Amino acid sequence: MAKDSSFDVVSTVDMQEVDNAFGQTKREIAQRYDLKGSGADISLDKSARKVTVSAPADFVAKQVIDVFHTKLLRRGIDLGAIRWGNSQAATGMSVRIVGDVIEGIDKPTASSISKDIKAQKFKVKVTIEGDQLRVSSPSRDELQAVISFLKEKDYGQPLQYVNYR
């Protein structure tokens, strides 16, 4: 009997790259003529995996987020890796927007991915292992087809396909 080939579906973010993009954004806020002295600020909490943007107005906060997105893209981080919350009123007539850096695949998303793969009638076995999925099959062609299928779908977060063996 042939040994099964497999790969893992994961969702990881390189926090060092996020930190580098954060540093570049902070420098640009201090130098850009329309943001300098505006009271706009961005902070990163690596342990909690949160990015907080504070600004005097919603428009300025959106500009800071746009600058941050540009820096993330240049560093190869998918924008879907950060889930931004709604604008909240903060002290001194300012606004605050908090973004969570998504790490791992949560249970509802994992079961949705598993159901989508099973609905396509691929000859593969899908198992949910914590915050990742393992897809295995005797046929490597089936695994390639599953990867192609998953790349076309949008699950609200970036997915990577690792440990292909």
C-alpha cells in the first residue's frame, strides 16, 4: 500500500515583519507634512498581537491605517492578516481603532474549510489539529487540486500550505 502524502493548512504571520512595518509607519507619521503634529499615533503590542491607531479624527486614523497597509504589503504580509475593529471614541475628542493580528485558524473557519473540501468530493482525508488542518491522500495530484481549490476561496484570513510531503 502506498504511503499517504500530506500537507498542512496554517495561518501564520511573521511578527518581526509586522514590527518592521510598524516602525516604518511610525517614522512616516513623524515626517509626513499632513500627519506631522496632527496627534496621530500608532502602537503595537507584540504579546497581545494588537495594533492600535489613535488620531484626532476618523479620516486621519484611516490615513495612518493606509500607510501601515502600504508598509505591510511591501514586507510581504497579507492585509487579511489584520482584522480591524470599529472606530471608538477616545479621550479628548479623538478616535481609536484596534486591529488584531490573526494567528492560527479558529474552529468555525477550520470546519468551513473542511466542509468545502468534502463538498468538492476530493479523495482526501481532512483532520483538524488545533489551529491548523492536515490534508492527506495517496494521490499527490489530489493534494495539488485541493491547494488550487483553497487558493481560489476567501476565508477572511491568509492561508499557507506547509509540510508538503
